[in-house]
Amino acid sequence: MNLELFIARRLVTGKESKGYVSRAIVRFTTIGISLGLAVMIISVAVVTGFKKEISNKIIGFGAHIQIENYDSNASFETRPISSNQKFMPELRSLPGLKHIQTFGIKAGIIKTDEEIQGVVLKGVDKNYDWTFFKKNLIDGNVLTIPDSAPSNQILISKTTASSLKLKTGDDVGMYFVQNPPRVRRFKIAGIYETGLEEFDKIYVIGDIRHVRKLNDWDSTQISGLELSVNDFSQIDKMKCMVENIVGLDLMPDGSALKTSSIKDKNTQLFDWLNLVNLNAWIILFLMLLVAGFNMVSSLMILILERTNMIGLLTSLGAQSVSIRRIFIFQSGFLILKGLLWGNLIGLGLCFLQYHFKIIKLNQSLYFLSSVPINFNLFYFLLLNIGTLIAVLLMLIIPSMIISRISPDSTLRYN
């Protein structure tokens, strides 16, 4: 067995060590490391969970990447593109691409006997991925898009339903300001709530064939294509790959296609989420700094209380480097104990919040009804390894005080 490791273990577990004053200080240091790691685990779980949930909500309304007409029109009256693009086979075979779906949008007004509200009808077809709306559905069902006649069913948000005093099963009229003006009668199939009021109060989901008929489009014309990817962290790379496939070839009417990511369309929201990441990094740095200083203080006390042992080992021929390893190993045992309790506390609190939603949030301010938790074992493993390495590195310089301890003076004094 390694001699330094053996002595370090005896210093930690030996009965004779219980009488030292440093015992209580070391205990407080261990508690400090535990609480520091617990705070870091909770911070990472909450920040990554918050970013994941908000990103998923934004993506649910527009997928990861969109292909649309390259015009300067910033309104909801878009120029159509054809769904029969020559690059579609190559696009479908793109690695990392999960799903492709078409959509069409049309601005309109929902009017009841007492209220009126401007909305955007987003038309979808039978291949639409309903996963997002099923998750956020609070009443009714998602749409069933038949192959035959257009479906008159729509999904509206809880925000729209509350302001217009509507419920599932109600018939509602939607007016479209164009020449000539048109009106369509729809039946509410379901009500969803995402917490993103900016989107909830706008979008109504319906059959794309209504949008085509209102815009006088043929059966192949759409507002654009929505592409979902497997890994959100690769969205910028995937956007570049899609751009290379789509290219800038002109269509018969002289227009071109543009490719944009959800981050391009919602720059402010994603910049805000990046600021949340910055806050997490600041918390991690401060917790590591506190844990490191606590451990440095404990190491100094351990060394001062063991000057007699240091002098004896030095007189027996032990090198300063070897003695320093003893105290580094001893500190390592204490750090590991702190990490163990830190994981139990941090993961335990995260588990309770994940399953029981103990801490609630104001959804109108934070877009979520409770504090989100993201269990990512890779991040937690990095936190443990990073904390252990960072604190041990901080102990190397103060451990050099051992080389300044004179064996003859310590032995003579004792």
C-alpha cells in the first residue's frame, strides 16, 4: 500500500484524531463543501431546466428551422412557396433531421357577441407533429385532419378562450380582412396553454386547406417548411447544412428561399436565456471559491496541529513532497465526504421539486408555473469532478508550508 495514502487514511479515521481541535473545523469545512456542491447542482438543474423548457415552448410554435419565401414582408400575409421542391429528397436524408412539416399562416379576427380579438390562423396538414400541443393541452383534443374535406376544428389558447369567453365545443366566427372580406365558422376542438403569452394570444391552429382557399393558393402552395432536429445544440450547424441544400436558386416567380432558425426569429428571448446561463456560471465560480478557501483554511490548521508528526517524518528521511501528499490525500478524503453529502442534498431537493412542484412561479412573468428541473447526469458528473480537481489544485500552494517547518525545532519543542 502507498505509505502516504496509508498515513492519510489513519489521520482521517484513526481514533487518536478525535481529540484534535481541527476535528470540529474539518467538520464545518465538510459541511461547507456539501452545501456548496448542493447549491451548484440545484443551480445547474434549474438553469438548464429553465432554458430547456422555454426553448421547447418557443420551438413548439415554429420548429427548429424554417424555410420560407425570401421577401421583405414582415407581416402574416406571406408569399407562398411550393411544397414540391426538388431538394426535398436530399433534405429528408440529412443526418440529424427528425421531422419535416408544412404550414400556412393567415391573419384574422375572432369575433363573438361581446368581444373581438386579432389572431393568426396557422394551418397544418395531417403530417403535423402534435407532441408539443398534446403536452400543453388543458382541455379537449388536438385536431384530426382528414384526407377528404377540410376540417373545421381549431385549437385556441387559454388566453384567447378567457378573453373571448369561449370553451371547448363552441362555434366561433373568424373574419379575414381582404378583398372581398371573408368569414369562416370553426369549432373549438381543444384549448392549450404554454405560458408564453406573446404566442398564446396570437396563434390559432387549424387545417392548412382553409389558409390555401382564403389566399387563393393551389394544393401545393404553403407559407413554408418547418424542420425539427434531433439535437438543439447543433441547430446552427444544421441550419448551415440546410442552407447548403436549399441554396439560393430562383423560383419561377423570381423569388428565392431563405432558411432561418428559431434563434434568428426570437433573438431577444434566446439572449435572455443566455444571460441566465451567465448567472449560473457566476454562482458556480463563487461556490468553488468558497469551497476552496474553506479547504485551504482547514489544511493550514491540519498542518499546524501535526507539526510534531511532520518533524518526526522529516527526521526519519521523509521528503517534503511525500509529506505534502499525505495532507493532500487527507484533504481529498474530506472533500469526497463533502461531495457525497452534497450530492445527496442537491439531488434529493431536485427530486422533490421535479416530482412535487413545491416551489411555484408566476407564469405570466417566468412563462412557467413551477421551478423546472433538468436531470442531466453528465453535468452532475462534471460538477463533482471539477469541484474535486479545483479544490485539490488550490491546496497545492498552501501545502508548501510543510517545507518551511524545521524538524529540529519542532522535536526540541515537544
